Amino acid sequence: MEIERKYLLKEIPEWVKACPYKEMAQSYISRSPVIRVRHIVQDGRETFILTLKGRGLSMREEYELDLNRLEYLHLLSKAEGRTIEKRRYLVPLEGGLTAEVDEFSGELAGLKLVEVEFPSEEAMRAFRAPEWFGRDVSEEGTYQNSRLSDPHTNIEDIV
């Protein structure tokens, strides 16, 4: 089960850019149900992941499967819409949580989001976001990556 909150950032604090990060490219084979393939590069190491997500915004089922490069490329050939490119900074928070700060590039350049995943619904409800997080957009489907991959989504309305 994925339990998360998502926030829209105006700016990424400079100190965040000193945190570890991953370069990510993700493409969608389907947006309903969500079937995504992701290519991640971190510390010179590549990983490939297939993800299936259930319905919902803040809470939904999520399944991940590691892929090899050939499997990833095969599934990528079936993707539709725009590929989402981003740098994800991993920022430690109190209570053992991690803020995943996404700085988008490509067609989504200028968009900045931060997500926090929680071990339980209770932990999510008790969370108090730091001031730098910005507006909570967890229940706004507009900021779901699957929606952002839709070529009909008007990026100027989002960024």
C-alpha cells in the first residue's frame, strides 16, 4: 500500500541540492490502470522498474517488479504520452521519513513537487509539513505523474 502526501514547491531550497539524488525517466503503458516503467540512475548504477498502481490519490495499492534492460526497453516501446524526466532529491526528515523532492526537466521543466511516503494512515494524518513544502496537492489528481504524462495535459496550467 502506498500512503503519501504531495506538495507543490515554488522553489527548491539550495541546501536540498546537496542531498543524494536519482535521475529518473518514467513512461506510462497505461494511465488507467496505472502501469509505469521507470529508468533510474543513481551513483552511476542503473535500475529498471515496472510499477502497477491501484485507484486513489493519497492511498492506493502499488506493486513493483525489477526489470532488466531488455525487458524495460520492450515495455518502453509500448508506452504512450510524454516521458517524465526528473531529478529526485532524497531529504531526511524527522521520524525516519524521507522527503522526495522532484525537480522536473524536459516538457515539465519548472515543476517542483515533494512527496512523503508513510508507514500508516495514522502517520500520514499526524504529519506536519515543513514550511518550505508549499501547498498540499495530495488530493488534486492534476499532479499525479500519470496525469502529467498525458500529452493533452496543458503544462502551462500546472507549472
